[in-house]
Amino acid sequence: MLGVRCIMETNYTFKFNSSTALSALKAGLYDPINFYQARLDLFNLSVMADYDQLICLPTLTAIDKYWYQIETARKVLRQLGGRALLADEVGLGKTIEAGLIIAEYLARGMVQSMLVLTPASLVSQWQSELSDKFNIATITTDNRDPQQPIDEFWTNNPRIIASLNTAKSAKHYPHVTSRTWDLVVVDEAHHLKNRTTLNWKLVNALNKRFILMLTATPVQNSLIELFNLLTLLKPGLLQTEAAFKKEYVDSRNGRVPKNPEKLRSLMREVMVRNTRALVDVKLPKRFATTITVTPAAGEEKLYQDLSEYLRSSEDKLDRLSRTNLLMRAGSSPGALADSLKQLTKRLPDEELKSLARRAAQVKQVEKAKVLVEMLSKSSQKTLVFTTHKATSTYLAQTLQAANIPFAEFTGGMSLKQKDEAIAAFRDTVSVLLASETGGEGRNIQFANAIVNYDLPWNPMKIEQRIGRIHRIGQTQDVFIFNFCLKGSIEEYILRILHDKINMFELVVGEIETILGNVDDEFDFSEIVMDIWLKHQVKPELDTAFEQLADNLLKVKNQYQQIQELDEQIFGEDFEA
């Protein structure tokens, strides 16, 4: 009989809840309803017990899923009991692995409530990744209705993404820790390395059934940090700190393991660490060039006057508005004009109105001229990224006037339109004018050049753009052209990222880890904006940005030392 054969093939012994259905089967009576119920019980039990196949995979069509990521998810689910440290080397997709595990638990009905804790700068990124790639809806502490009582926010929402700093604050801590979570995910888990901090105490206090902790650098200074992390996953696994030191730590500085094989055997119960050597990730080289454009006199004076206005307008404009205006000024006069026009509707400031009129009157943009010259001489498949709609519209008109064929890819297009744009880019045109989300989840590795026509101030967003084509499956060297106006804040940003810390030579994902090691509160875009607004004279600006660059270079060097330490401790013994 089919039901009996299913039982034998699963290699598990099940106890049916439906005695009526079993009686019917034994008696050879095939009542359709009873027989269906027996088969349904069997299926549900087999799904719950067997993780050889991930049942969520057929539904995940928006991501490339690599074998080692699937194997990691299966190992965490089947062998590690849903409590694991995901410590892959940078760039291998720990977020994808966590997403697979989350999606599988949800598909099996084993998880209802979920909390993701992450640095503040990554909250929105986690929300979009879970939504776009895994179709998992969440709410974040960033978009919490301020009118809603805090206790209701934490009680009524089943899937929450929160910044670690918000969750541990005095207002939120009692509510986060008072409820039970089916699954907790902690990104950049090395922020939990110290048991005396509120970070560690918060996660330790959470009532949680499953927990995933993600970090590429499990040990940064001492093996005690590893003890602290693993204690959150499986309390008692490594006994007490004193016992751990006696058994496993063989040096005064705590960095050299004693009984390394025994320690690794214990860590295999909670840890997966894939390496690029194992998965054979051999990406082609990438080359970055900064194209500094001298603006026309009108553009330059507009940018200078706007900067001066923003420096003196702290009492008129909030920080977000000032940042938005300066970013739009770096994108295009049209983008700036749009924002200024909207702003003057609620703030009737004559100087703002004057700036808006001047921005709208700029018809020829030097940056666009340089782009046209570059694209006219190239046949490479090139992604041109812009952030603002007005900039995209202006560039589309400029490319049409220059008889340069192109396709457009924007977030507001229908699925059919997006498919057609990618097909045109692949088959007939050499340029794709793309918005911030351009090509997300799509195979466009046939392209090998990127133009950042405007530059995000968040280095992780720059990496996301590059990651559209510099990823597994790319066979050509990748060329990145970063545009900026001479004398703009973007010029300073590129001096730091390109010239000082060589961001574009790093492995994809390393810049995120490096900046994450600066400080829990560190926000690159906020820091550069603060420097720009505080200093008016060029020598002062140069000095302040150089100091920031030196500090980041120190952090980068520390990160490289941490990498060497982790490689010595873990090697390749924890792969999926």
C-alpha cells in the first residue's frame, strides 16, 4: 500500500494520531477522507524529521543559490539543531545562508516569531534582502510608528528587525526580553565578544528556541571571545571560562589554542565556516578609476553656495534634509532642483528659492558630457547607476541626443518590462541605465563595466552595485568608473575609499566588515557629512578627511591581522 511504502522509504518510525485512518488501512478499506488524513499525517511528520531536501528552494527564484550555501542550511537544520555560528569567510553569502534557514523553518511551520539583530546601518538592508530575495515580510525599529506604545510594537509583530543599539536601550530591553522568540538572528556577531557588555547580556537574556550568529571574524583578540560567543549558542558546551582557559588556552595573550583538535571537535557542534578555497570562488580582477570632472562655472558656484547655506542652516533644516540636498547636488542639478522645489513649499526661505531657480536653469552638465564621450568610445556592456529619478531622466535624454542606444531598468517597472530591459541589454544595446535596485537577483554577468554616475555615501551600497556583475559566474575582468565633481564631498569620499584603503581591491563584503569593526555607532555617511559641514576652508577639510582616512587604514590593518588569527585557529575544518 502507498502509505506503508511511504513509511518504509522515509527510514523513520512514526506514530499516527489518526487511529481511524490506520484501521482503515489495515482493513484494506480505502475511504478517501481517512486515507488522505493518514497520508497527510505521514507527510507532515516526514517533512519535520527529514532535512535532506529543503522544501523552500523551489519558491526562491530571486537569488542564485550555491551548493555550499544549501549544504550549510541543511547542516544547521539537521545536525546543529538550529543553533549555529555562521562564520564563512567574507563574500560567501552568510546572509543568504541565514535566509535559507529562515525560509525553511517558515515553510515547515516551525517558526512563527523571529528577531533579527544587526548594526543600525544594516537594518534596512536586512529588511530588503529578506523581502526581495526570500519573500519574507518584516517590520523594523526604523519604521516603527512613534505613536504606537513600545510594548505593543514588540508584542504584536511576529517578525522584527532591530538595531542592536535600539534593542539594548533601557526603553526597549524589557520588552525584547520578555517575550519568547522562535528564532533569533544576530548579524556582525563579533559585537557580542565581551560578556560584560549590554550587547552580550541582551542576547543571553532573550528567550529563544533557535539562534543564528553571523560573523566572518569570530576571534578578534582572544580565544575568550570565542568562548563568549559559543556560550550564547550552547550554554555549558565549553563549561566555565576558567575551565575553558585551563583546557584550551595556551598563551598569556589568549590567542594560541591548547588541545586544538579537541577544541575544534567541540566547535563543530555549533559552527560552520566555509572558505573561498573550498568553494573554489575565483572571481576575475576588478579595476577602479576615479573620473574627477571640473564643473562649469555655474555648477561650481551653485555647489559652493549650497554648501555654505547648509553649513549655516542648522536651525532651519534637519540633518536628513541637509544630507539629501548635498547628495542630490552631487548627482545632478536637476535632482537638486526637484528637492529644493519641494522644500520651499514648506520652508519659504528666499535663499532656498534662489538656489532652486539656479539649479533649474543649469541645462548642460559637465559630468554628462564626459559620460557621453566615454560611452561613445566603448563597446563594453556597461551598467550606468544613478540614484535619483531626475538624474536618470536627464541622462536618458542626453544619451538619446547623442545617439547612444541604451535600455532602462528601474524599480517601478513591471516584471515584463524588466525582463525586456535585461534582454535588450544582453542582445542589442551596450548600455543599461539602472536605478539603485538595477539588476537585483538577475544574471547580468555578461556585463563587465559599471559607471557610478552618482556616488552613494554608504560604501556598502557601492559594493552592492559592484556585486551586480562582480560575482560568481563572471568570467571577465570588471571595470568600475566612479564619477565625481572636483571639490565635492564625493571627491573626498573617493580619496578615502579608493586611494587610502583600496576598497575596490578588497574581496566583496570586506569593506562592510572593516567599517563594522570601527565602532558600534560608526556611520560612514554621517561622519563625512559632519566633516563637510564643520570645516569651511579647504586646508581644514583636507586635514579632517585625511585623519578619517588614517583611522580607517588602521582598522583595515587590524582586520587583516584578525583574518590571519582566525585562519590559524579554524583552518578549513568547519566547512559544510
